[in-house]
Amino acid sequence: MTVPYDAFLLVSFGGPEGPADVLPFLENVLRGKNVPRERMLEVAEHYLHFGGKSPINDQNRALLAAVEKEFAATGIKLPVYWGNRNWHPMLSHTLRQMKQDGMKRALAFFTSAFSSYSGCRQYRENIAAAHAEVGEGAPQVDKLRVFFNHPGFIEPMVEKTAAAIAQISAERRQKAQLLFTAHSIPLGMAATSQYESQLREASRLIAAGVARNDWRLVYQSRSGPPSQPWLEPDVGVAIKGIAQSGDKDVVVVPIGFISDHMEVLFDLDEEAQNIARQLGLSMVRAATVGTHPRFVRMIRELVQERLSENPERLALGALGPSHDVCPLDCCVYQPRRPV
């Protein structure tokens, strides 16, 4: 039988809204993690470089408004809510509001396309903790599947990548190096998830969409101590290697992110771009999906999957659609605690 749902919940990371929020926000993000305080203060400077406000909350507001409009146009009668892991609106506050509004069961869209502890399981743990905090009557929350190979994600990214490549002069375009980048995670976390394989499949699909078979997957934004191994190579190291090989152009595609928030604006548009510029390399960064109409339609399609008796589970490539309900041991990871 179709399970009735009465709400839609956008679940995201959160970000500071002003300078006074930056350190409390980062302390929330890093609580219980083995990240040096010097690294936290370094990241704080990234936010302060942009006035102390992350763009992610405004981007989520825009996405939520677009989803609400899409629902209204297609007859989906679900009120929309939004809750964050690390900053307001916090998940516990949102679930409390949903309880007051009489909501019983919600479908949740996580703003992460890929499976990992930090991109999926930790959000589920956050929801469970918020549910326990709100107590009896808190709505049940069921997550929608990850969408790394959904045409509603891949097709807009093909479009964005093609537009970036087109910025390179025609005579140099074919030799431009293509780098797909995503947030690095500890090797221990990667080992318990499909993060790498899903990233490689999404990158392959997008590269095929722009008729390129010469591409690399790289990583960025690592935050752990040097003694802890994380996924490599780093995007900066890859850019240096491209310059040393004599190539003149690189296209960087932030495949691991759905909007232009801090890891894209600072780590790519500032740090990676500066490395490229110093080496005489021309770097073009592809845009993220943001509120692309096909991406918004994808969210509606994922919701309709769960509302339908006979769902059409769209997916490209060989890996097929991901599971709706995560297995008990899915993306298990025990973060290293500070000593």
C-alpha cells in the first residue's frame, strides 16, 4: 500500500547569516571531530572574506520556493519545511513546528547527491536526535534516495559543463583538461560507502554528455589533521600537475556540490583559481545545478516515486537507482575524537 505523506522536508548543512554567527556555526560543525582549532579559524576567515555570511541559506530558500512552485503546478499538496544540521533553522526546531502543524509523516530531500556518512547517515542521525528531542508526536521522516545518477542532476550538469568548456577559445578547447571535484572525506569514511564509485559514475556520465573521455576526479576542502589519510588528489595539486605538463586550460566541475556555497566560492573560485593564475593556467569553473528547472523537477519526481503505487525510478548508467531505505550498516563510520 502507498504510505501517506503529509509534508516535504528540505534537509541541509546550514551556514552563518552574519559575522557573529561564524564561530558558533563552525563549533557546531566540528564538535566531536578531530580538527585542529587553527583549521577552524582558517575556515572562519573564508566566511569573513565574504562578509561573514554563507550563501547556502539563501540558496536553500530559493530552492525551497522553486520546489513549492513545482508542487503547486503539478498537484502535489505537501507543505514544505526546511531544517539544517548546523545552523538555523535547526532540525529540532523544524520538527517541533511540524508537530505543532499536525504533520505526521514527511519525505526528506537531502542536499547531497552522494552516499557517505557525512552526506547521508549523519543527517539521518541528526533527524533521529531531533525526533527524540521533540518527543511524542514528532513526525516520522523518510529520506528520498540519493540522486547522483538521476537525469535531473546529470542533464543540468552536462549543460553547465558544456557552457564552461565553451568559454575556452575554439582552437584550445579540445586540449582543455577536465577535472571533477568533490569534498574530500577520510579514507575510513570512504571505505564504508559508495561515495567514490558514485562520484566516478556521475563524472563519467557528465563527461560522456560533453563527448569527453579524458577526465579526472579530484578532491578539495579537507579539514582533518595531516596524520589522517583523506581522499586524494587535491584539486590544487592536480592543477599544478596540469601546468607542469604544459597544458594551458583546465575546466573544474564541482560535481560534489549542488549550489555555489563556501566550498565552491572560496576553495575553487579563490584558492584554486589563484593557483592556476600563478602558474599561467586558464581555469574555468562550471556552475552548480542550483535551481535549474530540470533539477527542481527531479525533486518533484523523487517525491512522486514515493507517492506512487508503480513508481518510475529514473537513473542513468550501470549502477541503477539507489535504495529508498538505507540498510542498517549503510555508511557506518566512527569519527575520530579529539585527544
